[in-house]
Amino acid sequence: MAIQQGATDAFATGLMNGVYNFTTDSFKIALYTGSASLGPDTAIYTVANEVVATGYSAGGIALPVSAVPTSANNTTFISFSNVTWNAALTASAALIYKSGGINPTVCVLDFGGSKTSTTTFTIQFPTANSSDAIIRIT
């Protein structure tokens, strides 16, 4: 499997089993190379093909929730704050996961190819609303 963007099966099942609480849990985001195998069946955080660079630590960085579960227009959504690494690095994907326990995954972000930074690497999330938020359930 290559990189497949979207929510993971672990996230869908975890929602039904009360594994995730977006008002109290901590989340992280990790970066991956184009050799990574990430997709719906990625159940837990993995170090396989994670980015290695000065200024980047395995496991990624904290990912603050910017919009706790909110409903509007028959859609419930959440979003995260933008994150930045002060590092020169190249990444092709990111993995959002709940930090703690077995580190269950939320979703995979495919950058559509390798993205390279020379000083800072930023992931900017879309507006937190019912039509644009990074995670929406209708």
C-alpha cells in the first residue's frame, strides 16, 4: 500500500467505542517520507519511514485541537491548529494520532508528493467550519 489519505478504520471504530475525546485527549502529528505505507488500515502510530532530519523528533509534535466537536448544517466537525517544525526537511505525508496508550490513529494526510522546506515546515489546516474542517461527519 502506498499513502492513502483519509480517516483510518481505527478512528471510525474508536469513535463508536469512545476511544477519542477531542476536548480532553492529546493528539500528535508525525511526518513521513514517500516510502511510507499509510492508509485506512494504519491502526497505530508507526516509526516506519518517518522523516529523519535535524530539528525533527520521532513521534512528531503536539497537535492542538482548535475546534472541539461542533455541529452546524447537519455536520459535526473538529479541526486542529497549524503546526510548524523549525527544520529543513522533506515529507510526503502526515499521520494524526491520539497520544497515549497504544497511540491510535485518526487520519492520514497525503501531500500529493514530496514537500521540502529549507528553514521551517508548516502544515496549515483549513477553516474550522461544517464545509471545510479537516474532519467532518455528516
